[in-house]
Amino acid sequence: MQSLAVECLGCGTPRLARRDVHERIDPPECPRCGYLGWAPECELTEADRDELRRRPLERRALRRVA
């Protein structure tokens, strides 16, 4: 397992999460607020964070554009 620095998309809490060979993060929920949405810290910009904080919790999913 490898560690990945992630940030909760609900409250912004950073943490180290372990990623298994199937790319699952354990545990998936935020230890602070219980929200299930997260993103790697290195992939979030301040503009992304500002946009997420303005949205209601139920609409805080980021969509990846390839």
C-alpha cells in the first residue's frame, strides 16, 4: 500500500490515506466530518477549493476532465 495526501471536499481537512492495489482509499470517509468526497491535494487549486466551498455539500463533487 502507498500513502496519498488527500483533502476532504466537504471541510478541507488534509490527511494521509492509504491506497491499495485496486486504487481504493482506506478509510474513504473524512475523520473530521464524515464526508466521502476527497481529492489528492496536489490536484486541487485554490480556485477549485473556493468553488467547492461555495457549493452546498450535496453538490461538492469535482468532475475530472481528461
